[in-house]
Amino acid sequence: MDYSILTNEELTKQLALCKKRYQSLLKEKLSLDLTRGRPSQEQLELSQPMLDYIATYKPGKNSDYRNYGQVEGIPELRAAIADMLDVDKENVIATSVSSLNLMFDVLARAFSFGVCGSTPWAKLPKVKFICPVPGYDRHFKMLESFGVEMICVPLLENGPDMDIVEQLVASDEAIKGIICVPRFSNPTGDVYSAQTVDRLVAMPTAAKDFRIFWDNAYFAHELYADAPVLKNIFDCAGDLDRVYMFMSTSKITMPSGGISALICTPKNVKSTLEFMGVQSLSYNKLVQYAHAQFLPNAAALRAHMEKHAEILRPKFERILALLDERLIGLPQVSWNHPRGGYFITIYAMPHTAKHIVDLCKKAGLTLTAAGSTYPYYRDDLDSVMRLAPTYIQPEQIDVAMDILMTSIEIATLERMIG
Ligand SMILES: Cc1ncc(COP(=O)(O)O)c(C=O)c1O
């Protein structure tokens, strides 16, 4: 329906219908959740056989992964990750669960000890990071917890607005980094273009110890075979020492039983391991071993991720079909059609997102808090909403979307009527 041609009277009638629908949904006393990007149980089952490798593990002639040692990760896993990401295996440090944990540690080291000999960031009057927005709420929370001042730069279809980024980093020594989700960004699903990747590595920065936090959380998470590919950042010309790439298998195998990795140049590997060797005597090498056996190379990963995509595609497609069917024509409301990743972003009419999330909550559908895709929860337009379709059961999607779309209609129509 094209709402923009309706008279006020017609809009009021439409609003009354939506409110009636909302009242009937309220009576159903539902409890549904589209908040966090968790794999569903069905997805987790795909990796259950991996656990057998732990139970049947037998030590090799020269190695016993049950014991201390090899803080850099076991060689088989480093090689598997290197193949998956097309990087040198010497540049891979593989640890235990949570890339977020790795990122936090990298930041903590930069604050406490500096970066490869630079002044510890904690001794500087100000540390700033560029944050492409909308972005990942936990990145922002992490930076905030270190007292980092976050500078928002719009995330465009091809990555952050590089004209703004280049100008900022060239002139301000306090800007020490940028945090990126370059493939299937959380939440927009955008993929950085090759030109953006090139520019990030080549751009002059006032800070000598500038770092790119390259959170490759969704590097293998395409929903379609023709999904856009990401240029390998380590193939770019420029300052590769500025790149810290992160990956994990949280959404490949199991978030609570996975592995994560930091990939960086030999100079960064050396300086990182100096501290990691002090911090720990070993990571969970049996879990690393199970991963290396279960997913020994890029081909095995691709086959495994295709199984994930088969589970996820219908959920994404159903949600998008419902949005396309019911909300097209509602002014200033749009959504993206991601080719991979874990999220769908809805851009609600400005100044309605919080109201929509509240309406949904009352009707039993929990959504990620409005504003959470911006540092300090400051979405000035109050418009961006993130949907995480992975965890919900397929049979719950229609009713969850009914609540969401009815709430969007109510909030939008109320504003149109004024
Ligand atoms: C962009 C991004 N990075 C990191 C994570 C968390 O990863 P991990 O489980 O490896 O800490 C998530 C989880 O949703 C994410 O979306």
C-alpha cells in the first residue's frame, strides 16, 4: 500500500486496524526473541561429531596436547586457519573461545604496554577510535570500558566513508584505531569493497601506532554462493603492521566450545606472544585439535558452512518476504537484503525505533535495544533496528514478524498523523 497518498482520515482508519491487531496479539501472551546472533540448536548439532575427536585423542610421538605449551596454537590448527583465510600460518595465533576476548586483550596490552614499543595508551591524555556506524554493540562497550572516545563515521554500502576516515586519521594523533566488521557487517550485512580495504591500509595516519581491528567474524558466513567477497587485507600495499585480524569459530562450530585467532604480521606476532607467554601456559589445545580434525582446510569449511546456510537461508528469506509483502510503501521505512552474516537491519521512520521496540516488548517480542548499534547508545535519528533471525524457530517467525510489523505500522502511522 502506498501510504503517502492516503488522507489523514484514511491513515487514522488504518491505524485503528493496526491497533486492533496489536490488541489481539497482546492477548496471546507470547514470548519470542530476535535479539542476539546465536546459532540455533540445529546449527550446533552440525558440529556435535567434532567432540568425538577430544574423547578419542591420542598423543603423538613428539607432542601431547593434553599438556602445557604452544601458546601460539597447535600447528594443524594454525595451518587450517591459514588456509581458510589465505594467510601465512606463521602469522596465525590460535587460542580458545571468543575473539572478543582476544580483542579485549589486544587493547589491554596496548593500554598497559604500548604497541610494539610505543607509549602505553593509558599514559596518553586521550585515545580515540573510529567506529563505523551502525556497528556492533559489544565493540562499542569494549572501547567505552577503556575510556576510548569513539568517533562515528557512516558505514556505507562499500564500507566506512573513507573520505572522512582519511581526513580524521591524517590530522589527529590521538586516533589510534578503527574497528571494522568488513564482511557481512554486524548489523547491516555490508561488505567492504576492495578499494576501501586498500585505502585503509595505505592511508597516512598521524598516530605511528595506529591499528585496524579487522573483526572477520563472518568471513565464511555467506547465505548465497554469489555473495560479495572481501579482499584479503594482507594482500594490500601499505602498512600491514597496522592490521590485527580476528576470527573465531563461534558461529562455525560452537560459541562455547570454539577457538579464536589473531592474525597479524611477524612483528606483531612476536610482540603479542611475548606477553601471551606471560599470561598463560597453554590454551585449550584439545579443542584446537578437534577443530583441526573436523575442519582441516578451506574446502572442509566451505562444505560445513553450506550446511549452516541451508538452515539459515529460509529464515532470512521468510523474514524478508514478510517485510517486502507488508511494509513496502510505508514512508521512510526500509531494510537491507544481506547476502550473508547474522543480521537484518531495519531503518524505521526517524524517531520511532525506541517506541517500536517498546511496543514489541509489551507484546512478547524482545528485540535488541534501540540505539545499541551506536556508541553510547546514541542513534540520533532513533531509527536503526537489528534483527537476529538465526536462533528463532522457523514456526515462530510469522507471529514474531506480525508483532514487529504491526508495531512498526502503529509507530509510523502515529507519526504521520502527528
Ligand atoms: C562482529 C562480531 N564480532 C565478534 C563477535 C563475538 O565473537 P566471539 O564469540 O568470537 O567472541 C560477534 C558475535 O555476535 C560479532 O557479531
